[in-house]
Amino acid sequence: MMARVFAIFLALISMSVACKFESSSFNITGIVCRMTKPAALVLNQQTAQIIQVAFRHATYPDISGEKSMMFLGKVAYGLTNIQINDLSIENSEVDFKEDDAIDIAIQNVTASFKGTLSYGYTGAWYVKLTHAIDFEIESSIDLQINAKLTCAKGRVAADTSDCYLTFHKLTLHLQGDKQPGWLKQLFTDFISFTLKLILKSQVCKEINFLAQLLADFIQDRAENFLQDGAIGVDISLTSFPVIKANYMESHHKGLLLYKNYSVVFNDSMFVPSLLSESRMLYFWFSDHVLNSLALAAFLDERLVLTITGEELREMFEMEDTDAHQGIVQEIFQGTSYNDSLAKVWSLTPPQIILQPEGTIVKSSVAVELSIFPPGAEPTVVLYFEKEVTVTIQPAYIEKKLVLHLADSVIEPKAFKCALARRGEDKSLRHFLQKIISVAGIPEVISRIEPALTSLMNSKGLNLFEIKNPEIITREGYLIIQLDFGFPHHLLVDFLKKTL
Ligand code: 0SF
């Protein structure tokens, strides 16, 4: 009893040291992940594999003892070199117990163990194990694991210490037929008790170890997924993970990790009713998270792109009218498109505003057009700055990020032109405005789409079997909801890599 109280006390102390949360944790939550019952049912298809690994990886220590037997005096016995032989698992079921645990019931694990049984008769002051025979133990076991989600060092941790084994069968087979009959009796009456205790403690210990490994693996992969170069996201928990009747949920800070920058926010608006329970997975992102990532991309000088002469030709040809041909000729001064280049970059961190109609991105953008006439000095023929506001509807289709341009507004800012006569020319400005909206903005978006897709694929997103993903924007937040099929090979890879 005292030991139990002490253990609970220790657990409480270590928990509170590990994760300190603000009282109103929703306020500092930037990302929420919700995994529902349908997801648990799909993941449960992998439970048998994990339990198999737990049985095979567990170590089974030797068992030895001494017993006074009627007519025989003292008998010493030992079960050594216990190895698991055959193993099969019939079925497993999963259920969420509100505010408590994920209950996993595994029915009918049949396992056979092999080893050596030694026994001997002992004298008054010394023991002699003289006989050794090979044994096989056939067992049939039900397993009940009540997995709790906790927090350790700010991370999701799994606690499966509430783990039980129910034995339906535990029979000993001895090799040869010359062994004494009392051995089986000794096993049934005494050794099996110790064996059950050992199997329980070793298998449950291994399951706890694997569960923790899996939780760490998910956290590491998630951190890696949200990181590129010097830019990362702090996904420390802002509260203990919750388990409800139909879902489990974790709340994360979602703060930018970039050099010494720290962006703080404390007006997050997450409430559980924003997410429903019918899709398998929900990810909720506050617009602060997207804004700080946009800021980091800007600070990291990633919002720069060059447009080659060939691409410029295609863009200009989109607005190929007689009126415009004169302007184009004047800009390029007879230089071929091949000897020109445009550079486009953000002058200010893009501001992201999430709205039901889409993701509104505002940024001041500079464009510089240079020509490289053969045998002459390179010249900047045009330089202008615009305040660009675009409305993007994001989607993920056939493993590609699609950024549908729903609207764009371009406001002029600065304008410099090497062509003196054209400096104040309204028709040139009008032409450029047209080119930017018809070709420039779509060109920039068509560069961002594959860049982000391949960034996500480099983190392994394409390995997941994502079904019908939806990206929903609302005022101040964004929801990604999806179903998935769990590729069995991912678990096999994980187990191979980590064990
Ligand atoms: C990449 C998704 C993500 C994970 C985060 C934080 C933000 C984001 Cl966007 O961190 C963690 C850490 C620990 N557990 C979770 N997320 N869970 C969410 C989750 C669901 C499905 C897959 C997944 C993570 O990870 C991954 C890979 F990154 F490893 F497989 F995609 C689980 C947690 C719960 F359910 F246990 F409470 O919500």
C-alpha cells in the first residue's frame, strides 16, 4: 500500500516537473491535432503486429525454485533459456474511454515457449540439479491494455502500465516420456504462477517501451515535418492530451523557431466545437502559425524568384496586342528575350489573413527587369514595386498542393523606368498591371505550388495514403481534415529502423 502511494506521488511529481501549463492553455495554442475513432479503427489493424513484436522482443528470465514434495523431499527446479516459438493473434478491438484511456483488447494470443527444464532432489545442505529436459509451454492469452496519454518534457507520451494478461491455457509438454509425472503437477501447481507473473511483467514492459517509442517517433517525425533548414515550429504541448468518447486530441504551441526571433501570441481562439468527429484526422492551425512561417520565409530570404527570358516571352505573349507590341519593343530595345531576366521578391513579410473565402496574402513586391544586350552593359530597364493582395483557395489533389487564385488586387507603389519617355506613361503602367495579374501572379503561384509539394514530399507526405483531404479556411484559422489508409510497410519500416 505504502509503495503504491509512493509510486503515485513520484508519478505526480515527475509529471508536474515535466510539463507546466498555463491555466488558459487554449490561449497559447497554435495547432490542434484530433484523431477520431475511425482513425483508431484503421490503426488498430496494426495492433497485432505491434503485440507480436512485444512478445518476440521481450526477454524471459530464468525461473528457479525449490519445493518440498511428498515422498520426494525437497525438489529444486529451473526453467532456463525460455524462448518464444510460435505466435499468433486472433483479434483486437479498440475503444475510447472518455477522460481516461484508449482501451485495447487483444483476444486469443496463442504463444508457445521453448526452453530447458532442470530438476533435482536436494540434500540437507546442497542442491543438485541433475536432470535437464527440453520443454514447450503452450499458452492462450487475452491482453487488456488501457493506454493513457500524458505529457513528458512537453511531448505526447503514452503510458500503458495499466496492462493485464488473462491466461486461458498454460500447459507444459516435456520431451521424451521418461520424466517423472510429478513434474507436470509441480508446474501446474507452482511454476505456472511464477511464469504468469513473468510473462505479464515482461510483455507489459515491452508494450510500454514500444508505445513510448512510437509516441517519440511520431513527435520526432512531426517536428521534422514542420522544419526546413533554419525554420522550425515549436510543437510543445500546451495542455495534457485529451481523450473523449469519439476522439483524442493534442494541443500544441505552434510557435516559430527561427534564429533568435520569437513571435508570441496569446489570443488563440480554439474551441473543441470547431472540429467535428466524422473524418479520421483534423489539424487546426491558427493564422498566427501561418503568419510566423511567412515571416520566417521572408527573413530567410526565400521569397525571391527569377523569371527567365523564355518564361518572360510566354508571359508577354499572353497580352500580345498591337498596342502592346510597341511597348514591349521599347522595353527590350531589340534585345532578344533570351538575353533578359526578371527578378521578383517580397519587400515586406507577407501578411496572411484567413477568411472563409480563402487565404488572403498581402505583400509588397518588387520586380526588376534586366536586359543583357550582347556586347553592351547589362541594364535594368524596369523596376517597380506593387502592393499585391491575392486570395488563394488551397487544396491537395493527387498528392499535389494546388493554390487556386480566386482574386488579386494590385496597387502601384514605386516605379522607376530607364526608358525616359515612358516614365510617366499611363499605357506602360496599364500594360504592366495587366501582365502582372494575367501572367505574373499565376507564374509566382505556379512556382510556389511544386516547391511546397516537394518540400512536403521530402518529409515523406507522399508515403501516406491520404484520402479526400480538405483544406477549410475560416476567419482566423484553417482546418485540414482527411481520412487515411495506413500503409503497413510504414510500421514495418519503423520497427526495423528502431529495434
Ligand atoms: C504532422 C502533424 C502534426 C503533429 C504534431 C503537431 C503538429 C502537426 Cl501539424 O505533433 C504531434 C505530436 C504527437 N502526437 C501528435 N502530433 N498526434 C497527431 C498526429 C496524428 C497523425 C499523425 C501524426 C500525428 O504524425 C505523423 C508523423 F508526423 F509522424 F504520423 F504524421 C497524435 C496526437 C494524439 F492523438 F495522440 F493525441 O494528436
